[in-house]
Amino acid sequence: MPSVVGLLEQRELVARRRVDELREEADRIQAELAVAERDWKEWTIARSRVGEVLAPADETDHGRDQGDRTAPAADGQAEEASSTLEAAKAKSQVPVWREGLAWSALSVDYQRILRTLADRSRLGQGPMTCQEMAAVFGMDVVPARVEALRSKAKRLVARGWLAEPAPGRFMLVQGVSGPGGGS
């Protein structure tokens, strides 16, 4: 007949093996969970960023700009004044550049970018990177700040205010002049 202590040791060994198996499985599941959570966060950020990029374009294209395209030319000055006011009121909307459109149609952040690039152009210097702009503006040159500037610069490129002659390098489009607008 087996001893009681021997039987207890056998049961203890079986229980310890089961605990070890469960710990290994828990570690594996924790690692899978960490990867899945990271992927989930990355997709959430990607969707959010795409939403930020697309939202102003949709608001601009479906709202004020369609009216500007179909309006008769005879009301040009009155219509231009009202569209300039609307553009300045809305949250960082960037109207499509056209002859005579003043910089005041843009928010202060966009005007600051244009002013910096105009100064650089006036000094005969070439295009500017977003890192350089961040430094000129006295911002911390960290990815979040640089990417925010890049987003604004890209929006200005898309609307015809800036050119991007090389990836990540921005300059004023020929014809876009000082704060008063015109050429």
C-alpha cells in the first residue's frame, strides 16, 4: 500500500505541472494581447489621422467652394469679401488660392507659414522643411509639432498656396504675394 506522503507528493507534482502549463499559456496569451492592443491602437490612430486630413477638404468642397464656383462673375467683389470672411471664421479651413485672395482668408497659423516662406523667398533662399519652420517659430522640434506643421503645409500645397518642389520642402507658389493678396 502506497504511503500517504507519497500520494500527496504525486498530487502536488500534478498540480505544479498544471500551474506551470497554465502560466506558460497565460504568458503566451499576454504576449498575443499586447500585440493585438498595439495593432488596435495603431489602426485607431490611422483612422483618426485620415479623418483629420479628409474632414476639412470635405467641408470646404461641399460647402462654400461650390457656391464660389457657380456664382456669376459680376458679383465678384462682394462674393470674394463674403467668402474671405467665411474662410477666416471656420476652423482652419484653407480656401483654394485665386488671384487677389488675401492672406487674411487664412487662420493665423497658416499666415505665419506663408510669411516665413515669403521672407525666405525675399532673401533668395530656397524651400524650407517643417523642422526648420518649427525652429523659426520657437517650437520644440519634436515629431508631434513637426507633423502638425507638415499637415498645414500639405493643405496649403493642395489648395494652391504653396509648392513642394522636393518631398518635405515647401515654398510659396509663384504669384502668391504678401499679406494683402494679389500678385
